[in-house]
Amino acid sequence: MFRHPGHERNLVLLVLKSALAATVSWWLAKEVLDFESPAFAPFSALLAVNTTVDTSIRQALRYTAAVTVGVTVQAVAGFLLGTGLSVFLVVALVALAIGQWKGLGEQSAQVPTAAFFAFSAFTSASTTLTRATMLGEIVALVLVGCGIGLVVNVCLAPPLRYRSAEQGLRSFACEIRGLLRAVAEGLEAGEYAPERTREWRAGGERAHRAAVQARAALETGDASLRRNPRRLLPSHRRITGFHRYRQVLSAMDRVVYQLNSLIRSLEQWRETENTYSSAPLLTAYSVYLAALADAVDVLTELDLDRIPERTTRLREADEVAERALEEVLGQADRQELPLTDPHRPFGVLVVEATRLLEELRYVADALDAAEQQGVAERERESLAA
């Protein structure tokens, strides 16, 4: 289950690192530094152990800043105005107002939270020195916790989510492959009744949701590269970014759009076309879509370590699809279909067929460019060494 990278392994690793960071923070704050309220340290450590190194650093800095500001608000108000209820109101108003600053992001709510904790600590102390010490202790605990959390997250298997990005693209490709095969099977059997086309539309919606998830996975994968020391290791130096994968995703997204346009054209044919026989063209079209499904099948096994092999297989599948497309175009020519008539579905069917193949060729070009970029960068590293 955890032998290969995946969501389950990442989740288990995140839990283990969070537990370690919290435990070390508690031990350091309680046993070594002997703070009276050490709970702030493990809590802060958890905020610093995140899904990416970049997110961990950003959240730790924002949280530390928010707590420091909140404690400072209480310190100024407490030493100048005292500890009455009216002072608490002033602290709350000021802290809440500062918490509206967007620069602190999702940690903005920690400003009033820290201020309230600081007010409680301030009022429980009896001398000025004790009060100052307790306020300083809160900030110190946050620094300890965030520091330990960052050290654990950066030094112990810092998260590198490029496999999650690949999995997102593979899942998206699976949905496209399924939709292509469903439409191909329907056309081969001459079945494109409303019930069947509704199923195809539902498949298009599933593919769209898969595209959204794939795009989110790419963003997470790209974020996991920033400030990540693991990318400096020899086994990960080939990972330079996800620009080419974004191109692949965009092309696959356009494939879904064109398939939806194709389905609408088939519905138009069913509703309005009674002049031309549909069987010869749709039979050829079904063979073509099945060939495209075989090409997309290559993308369901997308692997950064095997891009050259996948690109070769994709180009071979594209050649098979091209021959099937020629048969579609030839059939349209033999039937003398009115391709230029905007009120008939034939022109759209032929145009979308051509665009589908163009997008898959674009995918192959993007993958090939990604591999060439990786080879060039490895050669530069070898020369520099």
C-alpha cells in the first residue's frame, strides 16, 4: 500500500512528521526551557508541518507575525492602560481590526486569539517583570514550535508531489478514454438516442471534474518544488517544473470540449437530418474514435521516468488514428456531404475530428519537449560538475 508514492503514503508521512514535531516541541518547551505553558509550542509546530515546504514556511511566518502582533497589542494596552474590562474591549477592537489585514492570509484570526491569550496571562501575573516574561514566553513558544516544525518538514522527507500531479493527469486521461470508447461503441452500433447521448454528456461532466482535480494536483506539485531541498538530489534533478504538463492538461481539456461539441452535433443529426444515410460515415467515425481512445490510453500510464517511451507509443497511436481520420474524410467525400452548410452537422463532425487528432499530436510534442529540456539540463549539470 505504501510502497509507491500516493495519497495514502503522503498522509501517513504527514501524520508521523506532525506527531514528531509536536512531541519534540513539547519536550523542548517543557523539559529544556521550562516554560510554564508549553502547549503553544506543539500547536505552532503542527501549523508548520504542511503539504509543501513553501506552504510551511509561508504559514509559519504568517502565524509568528500574527501572534507577535497580538501579543504586542496586549503589551502596549496592558502596560499603558491596565487590566480592566474596558482595556479588554480596546485590545479586542484593535486586534480584530489588525486581523482584517489580508497580508496575514488565513492566519489573520490568530491576532485577536493571541491577544486574548496574552490578556489572560497578563492579568494572572502580579508584577511588571512577570507580566513581561509571560508575554515574551508566548512569542518564544511560537518561535520554538514553528522552528521545530519547519526543521522536521524540511529535513525529513520534505514533500515532493510530482507523482500526485501525474496521477491527476492519468485519472483525467482515464475519463477521456472512457468517453471516447463509449461514443465509439454507440456509433458502431448505430445507437445515439437521447438516453445514450445523455450518458455521454454525463461522461463529459465527469471528465470536466477530473480536469479540475488534475489542475489542482499540478498546482500542488508545482508548489512542492519551491524551496524544497529534495529537488537538489540526483534522483529528482530532472524535475524542473510542470510547464509541459500544464500544456498536456490544456490539450486534454480541449479534447473534452471538442467531444462535447461532437455529441451536440450527433444530437442535431438525430433531430434534423433525414437526407443522408448516417451509417457509412458514423461507422468510420466509430473506428476513428476508438483509435483516439487507444492513443489516450497511453496517457493513462504517464510517468516522468518513462516519457520517451510514452511519447513514442503516443506518436504511433496518432499515426493509426490519422489513417482512421483519412477514412472518415474519404467517406464524407464519397457521400458528397454538405460540409460547408452551417445548418447541417457534417461540417462540425469533420472539423472536430481533425481538431481531436491535432490536440493529441500537441500532447506528444509537449511531452517530447519536456524530455529534451530535461536532457539539456542534465547535460549542463554534467559539464558544470
